[in-house]
Amino acid sequence: MNDKTRTVFVGWLELTEAERRDFASEVTSAQQKSGSEQRRLLEEGRTAVKSYLGPVGQSCPCCGR
């Protein structure tokens, strides 16, 4: 498993069962979209993540770093 995959997997392990179901639903939905729609989702996701990541010195809610 590469580092990127491991980071996502560890984040998934930290989810509740309800969050895991929601995540799986989002992945399934994204897999059914075209490449351009996936890129749009990526950009929207990056923007959303920036809004809740804390300032430097706090840990990342996804990877714990």
C-alpha cells in the first residue's frame, strides 16, 4: 500500500459506521461520474477541506498530523 492510500485508509478506520456508509456512498457516486465531473468534485472538496483545517500547529482531522 502506498503512502497516499494508507493515509486515506487510516482516515476511513477512524470514521464511525455511519460515516463509513456515507463515505462509501460518496465514492460509489463519484466513480459513476465523468472525469470532468470528478475534477469538479476534487476542487470543491479541496475548497471545503481548507475551510475546516486549523492553523499550523494543530493536527489534521484526516491524518492526525
